[in-house]
Amino acid sequence: MDEFYVIENLPVFIRNFQVKAYLWPQISPSLYRFLIRPVLFLFDPERIHRFTFFALRILFAFPLTGLIFRLLFKIRSEKLAREVFGIRFSNPVGLAAGFDKEGLIAEKWENLGFGFAELGTVTPLPQVGNPPKRLFRLPEDKALINRMGFNNGGVEKMAECLKKGRKGRIVIGGNIGKNKDTLNENALADYVQTFNMLFPYVDYFVINVSSPNSPGLRDLQEKEPLKKLLLGIRADNEKQKRPKPVLLKISPDLTEGQIDDILNVVSETGVAGIVAANSTTDRSGLKTPESVLDTIGAGGLTGAPILEKSIGLIRYISKKTGGKLPVIGVGGILSPDDALRMLDAGASLIQVYTGFIYNGPGFARRICRAILKGTE
């Protein structure tokens, strides 16, 4: 029974619910795939995203509802626990940045089985992002294309949400970026402002310089600008009584030479780890017709088509660093087997986004069960 919370003083009907919950792994995937997802996919992706958030905020406002969701979706086992860059994670499956951009239900992601959640990308000032329509499904490829453009309510709003809602039950990461109107030569000020405002409320930081949807942002991945940025953030981090891990999120479209430069900068600046990887601009090998892709236009591709890119990048980093640099693997995990492959390639932790949308709320649990099965 280590998969479930054992709470002696709960009413009998809830304790009985624990036993019935064992049937859920067999029911949940089919229910979502054949009944719920087809209905959701009838509507605009961004509208469904907002509706989902609204529904989850309502549901998780009630402690009993949260408990029921944890009984259904959360596996409790010490075999799943990980300690990475000095932080203990209850399990290695996290929600990737981009889903909860403002920390509106930050700690409640535990109710859906996640061991951690990365919030953002958040910027110093609120911004609306790119004009709609800017989020597209590619069902034939089990993929998404987005050009959201760091739409968020600003760091003050996220800090206020976390100040009210943090209970320390789940690890929270803060993914930070610069505002669109901020020139690259002034980017450090944006990152430092956001870093300092979020510092009391998150457990680790991720520096996002790799989104393809903010003009010129990826130029900050070049050696000298990146070094300046990371050294500046390190200086502020070291002023704190207890500095927090700072990670760097990189693009899957880098050359090996660029990756080597980044790893050298990471070593020089004391970065705690890498998040690999962000979305790609590559459209090769897709099943979706070219005419549809032309209609969609620019944006970052996520989902199944980028799995091999992500795994290759993780494997390369692991080899170059002798496995000593922690990597959070993200990009293309659409099944538990994909997750296991990413962990085998050298990832210490993994994150899901598109796979969560295509597989539904039980996805983190299914991955955790696969990990546990591998330890037997």
C-alpha cells in the first residue's frame, strides 16, 4: 500500500476509495484517450488551456477534492525519490515550464502525481505575448506548435501567488526570461530583477535563453553574452544566505560546437544543471501536410518528433561531463517508455508538457509505475 496515503482518521468511505483506486491505472488512459480528449480537441487549444486551468483551480480549492486526486494519481514510494542539485524530489517526473506560467496552482500539481513543477516563463513586467492564434495541435505527429512569446502576468503576480500558496509539499522551479522590449545588452537587469523577486518562493531557477518565440533571445546562448548573464545572476545568488540552484535551459537546435561552448560557460559560472531541451524550429520528418504547416507558420515544435533530438542532446551532455552535470530531460515524452529512454540517456529528472496534454492527468502516474517496475 506504499502507493497511497494511509490516513487512519479518514472516514471509511475514503479508506475504501483507496482500494478502488487500484483499478484506476487500467481505466484512466482509455477514458481520457477515447472520451475526454476527442471532446477537448474540438476546441481551440489556448481556450481549452484556460478552461482547464479554471476547472483545476475550482476543483483543487477544496481539500477533499485534492485528496481524492492524490489517491488516484500520486504514487508514494521511496524508490521513486531522487536528490538532485541538493534538493529532494518525491519522484523524478515534473511538469515542464509553459503550462503554469504564473504559479496559479503551483503546489496543486502534486495532486496529479508530479514530483515537481516548473513555473513560467515569467518576466519582470506583464506582457501579452504574440498575437493569437499562437497554439496549434498536430495530432498526426502527437505534437504542438506554439509561438506564445512569454505571455504572463509578470513576476509580481507570480510572487504574490506563491506567497499565498506555498506549503512546501512539492518542489517548485522558477523559469525566468526577459521582456520582449528589453534589448539583449540590458537582459541581465531583467533576469536579476525576476530572480530576486522570486527567490523566497521557489526551490531552483531555470534561465531561459532558448525559446524560439522571442526575437533575438537565442542570441544569448552565444558564449560571451551567456557568460556575462550567468555571472551576473551568480553574483546575486551568492549574496543570499542560502544560494539556490540555477539551471540553464538550452535549445535542441544547437551544434556540437555550440554545446561545447555552453558547457564550458556552465563550468566556469557554477551552473547547477541543464534543462534539455526547449522547442525546436525544425519541421523535418513530420506527418502533418506541408500545406497545414505553412498555414500555421512560425513557432516552436514540441512533442513526439523532438524526442530523438532531446535524447541525443542529453546523451551528448552526459558523455562530455562524465555524467557529473545534472540534466532535466524534457521534449518528446509521449509514453512511459520514452521517459525511461530519457532517464537511461543520462537525465536525472524528466519533465512533460505535450505528453501530458495527449495522455491526460494520469500520465505522471503511469511514468512513475514504469520506473518502479524497472526497480523490481
